[in-house]
Amino acid sequence: MQIQNYRSRISGPLLDRIDIHIEVPTVRYQDMSSLQRGDASSVIRERVATARKMQHARFKGHPRVSCNAAMGAKEVQALAAVETDAQDLLKMAMTEMNFSARAYDRVIKVARTIADMEGAATIGQKHVSEAIQYRTLDRNLWV
């Protein structure tokens, strides 16, 4: 009940302006003490740098836009090509999860960034699916 009360203090329009909001669970001891490690920071830094270079090239003719997050509605429509199966998933998210138009644009921007991190030219279903998962506060998980 306390979580629901606290969550109700945050307005929907405010949440719509936040690109990524996720619940971060407690890390288990087994995971912290594991000898298996993820990618090194240098590897991740290189992937991010490559994605930023892709974005810089994409927005070369758009002086006010330097990254996916800065895209306006026109740029989203013109520069964020979404594959057909990914569009179907977006449509489902809009109807089933009651995403607003602003949340729709945010999902596409995040999906475009995920696709950039993979070096993909278009936004696929897996990119949209991951981006939707980053909108946990749009869903009624707290109730």
C-alpha cells in the first residue's frame, strides 16, 4: 500500500518525460560473489562511442539534434525506421498498456538507441521489446 501511495504522487505526464524507468531488484549474494563477469568497461565504452558516431552521422543535417533523445516528433518519424513486426508490437503496447503518444515517442527513441548499440540500421522487434521493458512505471506493477 505504501508503494502505491508513493507511486500515485508521480503524475503520468511527468513519467512520460522520463525515457527509462525500471525497478532495480536487490542483488543476490551468489550474483555478487560469482567469478563470471560481464563485459569490461572498455568494451562497453567502445560500443557506446560507435553508437554515438552513428547518431552524429544520422543527425548531420539537423542542427538542433545531436542524439536520439533530442529527436522531435518529425525526426522520429523521418529518421527512426521501424520494421513492420516492431510496429505491430508498438501498436499492442499503445492499446494494451495504455501508452501515451509521448511514451510512444520515448519508446521509439530508446529502441533506436538499442538498435544503434547493435549496429542495426532499422529498429526491430527485439529493440522495441527491450525499450518497452524500460517503461515499468507505465504499467500497473505497483498495484
